[in-house]
Amino acid sequence: MSSNRETYESLNLEPKPIRPHILAAATVVFGEDYYSGRRETINLSGFVQLNKWPMPGFEHRVDDKGYAEFETELISAPEVGIKGFSYELDDRIQVLSNPFLPNSGHVRQIVPGKNFPAEFYIRRFGILESSTLRLAHRNVIDIYGVVDSVPPFKKPLTGPYLGRPRGDGPFEVMQAPNVVRGTTLPEAWYPSNDENQPVGITPNLFFAPSAGPCMSMLVDPSMIMQTSMEGQIEVEVNGKTARIDLQGDHRLAGGAEVLLFGPEKHDEGAGVLAQLARVAMVGHSDELGGRVMLRASWPRVSGGTLGDGTEDSLSRVKFPGELHIDAEFELVTPSQTLYAANAVHIDGKLRDMDATGTELRLSGTDTALVTTDETPRARLTGVNLVMRDAYVGEHAAVNV
């Protein structure tokens, strides 16, 4: 083998776990009938631990054709996993690694002797929990993606697809680099026993191939805000304005998650970038048919800034600091999901890093709420959201 061929030994990886923040989505079908069940794409986020070579017990090898690879494992612990709020269940769900089965994989060269781009692969055995369910699946879910670094952090404020699809699918998925997805779907999830083994032949839930087919990406924010939210939106329906009161509790994976990226975490120069990564706020509207939920889009990133744009670190932001977000909102209703035709600009003053009391209002133009075929059904004309109880830190454990 030529001496100029790369192997992963040249990366000088440290013998310790990677413990990054993760943004994810899964398209879920509820019930025992995959073809007629209620379908929902759920935004999730959390905290994962990836053990890897050169930690003890993991190997690095170069095969006889010159492909280098090293072994990895996704581990389970009470504070490690991803969580989100389900409109259909009206409950928090969280997805964990099954501690009784190996969630093992590898990073492998795609071109022999060239470390990147590389194949990222994990054999995933999961546990799904809500307040009333604990589910497991029988077959392995193969998670696959192409990465260009280790850790494979996604560039801040970039989306999971090569493009900006609208809707909960089904549609063909074209994931971006450094985004991984389940490739062996659909998969049925069954009630589980104490050993996390599926019981019986009647499932409660399925993971579907699209629009969020068990997708995930690692991000590297400077700070993570998980905050309960309450407030109102104004929606024009059939020429009449409806005011909808909304609320979401971050302890139930509701409310909002805001990611802050200092200049050391992005390549946009000075200033702090902000991302409204996840929103789940529930209310009631007679005009829209009953219970509704405001959420942030998974395919379309809600990005913005904190501060005046001159800061050389997050610690340099002067409070109260201006928080600006171009929000890509979606409104789930009993009959259909409506998608904002354009991002709406919301802003406010972040009082301090505690976030409690910060008010975000619509300050730009309003936008139509449309179906997947672009048919207008309503119009979002006002937004007034207030941050309440908040958990702020460098990590976002699922047991918060």
C-alpha cells in the first residue's frame, strides 16, 4: 500500500466518547394498521453518546483492498437519548438505545486510502417511551449517511435535506452530507417487557420511510435553551381573525428549544447565530376544527441571530440582547397540517441567559398557511410568544 494513503490514525482521535447535541425527526404511524394509521412527523432533539476507537474494545483496521475503518457504538444511559412532543399522543416521547442489544457500527472510507467522505453506519435497536407506552422493535434499523469529518457536525443553520421539501410526506428523501437516516423502514414497534423484548404480534406504532425517516444530525452549539412557552397567534380563517392561546411545557418536550452558536462554532465571522430548533405549543381553535399545535419545520431551518453582530464570543453579548429569528412555522390541525408559505420574522430582547420572560413577537410581514399543494387555507397574521421556565446549559439531557 502506498505510503501516502490515509488511515483514520492520522486524525489523532482522543480515546474518549463523543457526547454531542442531536437534532432528529421521525415519521410515525400510530395504531396497528400501517396503511390506515394516523401519521405524524415528530421533531426530536437531545443528547447522545458515541463510543469509538481508540477507546478500549474498539478496533481500527485496513482491509486487504485498502479501505480503513474504525468501530463505534451508540450507548444508552438515563440522561442520553432524544425527545419530542407528539400532537397525536398529546404527550412527550423519547427514543433511547436498547441497553440489552448492541448498537454498533463503523466509520469506513468510501474511497480506499482517503478518509473523507466516509460511510457512517449504525445498527440501531431502540426503545420508545411515552407516559403510557414502552415499545421495542424486532428487526434492526440500519442507520446510514455520508460524513466529511469526525465528529460529523452539521454546519449551523443548514437543513437536513438537499432542498426544502414541504409536508409530512410520503416523498423521496435526499439527505444532506453529515445527516444520517434509517434505511430499513418501515419498522413496527410493539409493547415491550422488562428486558426490552417486543411482546405479541400487534404493534402500537410504526416508523415510516418518509418524510423524517429516523433522520438525525449532530450539531455543536455553544448553549442550548429548553424553555416552556405560552402566548398567542392570530390566524385569519375565511376572512375572520381567530386568536389562539398556546402553551408548551419543556418538561414534556413542549415549548421551544433555542440553540446559540458563538463565532467559534460557525464560519460566518463575528456574531452569535441562533436557531429555533424545536417548537411544540398546543391550543384550541374552533375555526380550525379543534386542537391545534404550532411547531417549527424540520426540513426548513428557523435561523437568526443574538446580539448586535460584533461579538467575538457568546460571553460578549450584552443583555438585554436582541434575538431575531426567521421562523418557519407549521400549524397542525385535526384535519391537516398547514405550512407557512414563507418564514415570518419574530424578535425580542433576551433578558439574560436564563431566558425566562423573553417575549417574541411577529415584527415582519404575515404569511399564508398552505397545504402541501400550495393551496391557501388560512393566514398567520400575529405571533406573541413568551418564554417561561427554562433549562439552559451546554448539554440537553432527555431526563430534564
